[in-house]
Amino acid sequence: MLWVLKLVVHALFRVAFTLEYAGVENVPLTGAVILAGNHPSYLDPALISLPVRRRIRFVAWDKLFAIPLLGSLIRFFGAFPVDTTRRDQQAFLQALQVLRDGDALGIFPEAGLSKEARMNALLKSGAARLAIAAQCPLVPVTIAGARAAWPRGQWLPLPRKITVKYHPPLQPPAAERATAADESALAQALTEQLRQSIERRLLPALKVGAKRAELYSRPAWALRSYEWIPLWVWLASFGLAGTRWALTLPTAAYLAYLLLDIWLLPQQRLTKVVRDLALPAWLAASYPWAVATFVPPGAQAAFLDAKAWLLGLALASALFPFHWTSYYDAQRFLRGLAMGYLALWWLEAIRPEGLGYGPHVLWLSFVVAYALAVRHLHWPLVTAGALAYLSMFWLLSPERWASDMLYYAGAGVAVCGYARSVKFVAHDGRLA
């Protein structure tokens, strides 16, 4: 039951927090070991436990066991209480027995949640004393992003990126003939070594998080170059075919939203994410009607079915991993979508006989090429999903892959090359 529950929680955390692990191989699969990490949020015991293929028994704050249901739940998972206001000898002996039984022990040396983004100034030496007494490895664990995901005073967690890094184990010094003063000095030295291992990864992550928070709080971008494309497309279509309300309404709504964002909306992470998603939404809503301006009436039905809107959803979903990985790469991805739009418009205006699944092939080929070039978070899933989508079109019309489909796929790869090679200066939001 424990492993099934871990599997379910792990899947939920992956979706909710874009969870990323590194160094799990540093945790021994057998034998006594202590995992000690910083403690930025209430999620930390679960975050440390999920990828480890063995049970971890945590030393937990004794007040938690008095909470109905929660106390029973954490006791079921093997946690036992410690009084953090004093040196709890009973909890120390119980933890030592866990290690002598060859089990894994989880402990947070801060003895409570971190008061700031970095670790608390004073750390308890219990983890180090246990490692010395049991002569077992001590694995430092750095948790970054959890404080932003579930800050103190917040009722529910927020969708944020969380990374958990398991560092190489620290080997405790032998202390068979040491005096009590020597043992205390050894424990303090090992505790300081533990802090340095955790903060070596934590502090750079905090700096990046601070820069990203500053970026999201900046004033809204002025209209970026690719955000003018809907207006250009509408003007061209208006000149060629007059007013098309199916194209005019989404374009007017898109431009009105941009002006609202620039002038009125308070700037934060969600505001900037929604603005970036507005372009794929406009592409999905307007693309069939925009291209129908240039093709014979008999061929227009190919653009007005559900496949065009499904493509927009696929592109919007592919954009999310870039936001979690790099805002700069997300901006290049959006530029690629816009350039792909113009390329499709031009290709299908001069080759109306090549219509059909071309838009899907061009954009999905761009998605695959860009994911392989950038290697962003979850790029294997994005690549596999786009290739599976492309294979569906090959099954539907294999005879056209030698001409039309490869024609559009080549265009998608070329758009990726353009988005990756051309350096954009204004409004990239690049984090130095």
C-alpha cells in the first residue's frame, strides 16, 4: 500500500509542481543512512521520499502527532516524535535504533521550517551526532522551489517548479576514543559540512528564483515584434477579402487583451504566462479563417474543422515546459510559432494544392526540432507526443509523405533554425 500511495503522490506532484530530481543514485539502497535536508515547506518529507526506493522514517515535530488524522497518517508512514525545544534523548535513542536496524532515517537539522529562503542560522547537531554514533553515511539534500510552492501562511500549494538534489554522502569521522568535548566538536564540524553541501546548491537556486520573481514583477512588455502579426494578418485579409468576423473578432480580442495587460493588469507570474499563451490561443482561433482567404471556396472546408483547434491546444500544451525551464527559451518558442504561422500562410497561398495536414506537420516538426535543440524540462515527453501526433497523419495519408508532408516538415525544421540562430534583443526577458 505504501508503494502504491507513493506512486500516486509522485504522479500528482509531477503535474502540480513540475518536480525535478537529481542525484537519487547517491542514496544507498540498503543499510543505515541518514537523509538530512533544508526545510522550506510542509511538502519536504514527501519530496525527499518519493523517488527513493526504500522506506524513510522521519523524525517529526511532536506537535504534529496531536493533530487528528495527520498524526495517525505520519505515524503510519514510520515517523516518530521529537521535542524540538530541548535535547530529546528518547527521540535520539529511537533514531539510533532505526539506524542500527539498517533502515533509512530522515531528519531536518533546522528543527522547523526555514525562517528565510536560505537555511536557518543555527542548525541542530542531531543528524551529525547520529551519523557519528551509528557510523553511517549522511546524505545532504537540497530542496529548491518548495518555499515558493507552499509558503508559510498559504492554505494551499501553488504550481511552481521544485528541484530536489541528493548530494554525495558525507562519511562521519570515527570517535571511539574521543572525549565528550571532542565528540561535540566533531558533530559541529560535520553539521557545518552538511550546511555547506546543501547551500552550495540552494544559494544559486535562490538567486535565480529572485531574478525570476523580479522579472515577473516588471512592468508589462510593450508590444513585441511577433505580437504585431495578428494585426498584419488581419489587415492583409481585410484588403484581400473584406471584413471576416471570424478573423476580426479573435484579433480584436487579442489586441484588446494586450492593451489591457500593458495599461491596467497588475504584473505577476500568472499575468505574464497568460499573455504568452494568448498568441497560441489566437493562432488556434484564427488560423483556419486566415488561410481560407487565399484558397478556393471548395477547399476552405479543410480549414474549418476541429483539427485546427486541436493543433492550437497541442501547441499551447507544448509551451508550458519552456515556461518552467527558461523564460528566454519560451520567448523563442513563441517567435517560432509566429514565424511558422507566416511560413504556412505564404506556402499555402502559393501552393493551395498542398493543403490538408500541412499546418500540423509544419508546427509539430518545429516543436520536435526545437525540443531536441533546447533540451528543456520534459523534452522527451514533448518530442514523443509530437511524433505520435505526426505518425497519425502518416497513417491517414501515407502516400503524401514523400511530397507534401516532407515539404512542410522541412519548413518546420527551417523555422526552428531561424528561431535558434537569430538573436533577438528587445523584450526577451533573459535572465543573466
